[in-house]
Amino acid sequence: MSSAKQTLPTESQALIGRATPITPSIPHAVNGTLLNDDIPNNMEVLTIGMGCFWGAERLFWQQDGVYSTAVGYSGGLTPNPTYEEVCTGRTGHSEVVRVIFDPKQISLETLLTLFWEKHDPTQGMRQGNDIGTQYRSAIYTYSDEQHQAATESKTRYQQALKSATITTEILPASTFYFAEDYHQQYLAKNPNGYCGLGGTGICMPPQLQD
């Protein structure tokens, strides 16, 4: 594995990309919601990276209160990247899941707990056998309140992990670029497909302990 794929590119190193976005042409394969940039009233959005986005998306579409999910790319430099470009490590993006949820039915705290417990947030530019910047752990937030909640939950989980250091990137959300149709709800279409999710086995503590 090239060390270059484990180092985020600079602007001068990043691929140029394109002006035309990738737009999903079919509805959500599980619940039929349209995959676009429209967020229904009273819904909230959280975008997270947990390694390969296939298994991560399935984890969240299974939750009551989640209205829709989509996989894509975020946190990078190249506009409208393709999957092949992201895999080169020269776009700077992580593979992410955009979760649209009803906060009256499922809390942000619940989503963040799933995030921390269902992958290993200590591995830097990898997740298990998947190595590269696209597999880094990330939370991209859409408000000051979300950012504070994500940061506080990181502190709680770090306490539980003790010596292992969390490497998760927590940043304000930048543009979410949809992945290609065949990646959307991949494990609904391919039930025996690859799922790279694997947690630490450590549960999120309910609150900070003295």
C-alpha cells in the first residue's frame, strides 16, 4: 500500500474533478425516498465516515426514525469526484453516509453512539483491512449544537477507550457528493456483499465519570 494513499493531498496535488455532479437516478432501494439534496421540514442531517460506506449505510437505514440514507464523498478537495478518483487518495474525500433523521423519533445522541460503537475510531487512515484516506473516521456536522454534541461524545468515548487514541475527524460539513447508483444501498441489492464494519467492543458510557 502506497504511503501516499494514507496522506491527505494538498490543493495542488488534488485531482481536478468536474463541474457536473453525480445524481442518483433511482429512489432509495429500501424505503423508496428520493435521493436528492431536499431535506424535509423538521428533519435533521448528520454525515459520518466509518470506513467502507456499504455496511455503515445499512446500519443507519435499519434504525427507526431514520428517514433516508445515501452514500457519498465528503471532506475533500475535488469537486464531484468519482469512486475511482476517491480510491486514488488524490481527492481528499472520505467515504461517508448522509443520514436524514427525525429528531423526535431518534436522537442525535443515539446516532452518535451507533457511530462510536460500530467501528474502530482509533485507526487513522484505515478501517480494518481497508487502508487509505477515504476510510478515515469522520463526523461532519451541520450546526454548532451538532458539533458540540459530537465533540462531547468523542470525549466520553475516549474515556472509555482509555489508552487507545481516537483519530476521528470532526468538522463542519462541506459539500456532500453522491456516490454512483451502484453504491447506494449496496447491501440491500447484494445481501452477501462485503461489510467492513467492526467495532472495538467498548460501549459508550452514559456520562463522564470522575
